[in-house]
Amino acid sequence: MGKQPQTLAQAIASLPEEERIILTMHYLKSMSATDIASLLGVPERSVEAIIRQGKTRLSAILGI
């Protein structure tokens, strides 16, 4: 495989689209799950689940 992403932004960019959009809003725009859910018109629980899943995936990508 290629070199692992070095920054949070690069790691987020490597995620599937749905996770990338939600995690960008959450981490890079400092939006709450409630605000993201409202903006996207999806259930807050879905956003929270994607944030948890994405956090796990980012930890693996970044080696932390």
C-alpha cells in the first residue's frame, strides 16, 4: 500500500463519501451531531453512529 495520510484532513479525505462529509463537518467545522443531522435532514442517531465509526477508522489510519 501507499504511504499513510499524515494529517487529520488527509485521513478524512481518504474515507468513504458519507463519512468524509459528516466527519469534515464535525472535526474541521466544529459542528455538533445535532447541527449536522438538521443540515443534512437525517436522524441524529445516524450521524452519531457515523462519527463513532469514522473515529475508529481515523484512529486506524493515523495509527493512534
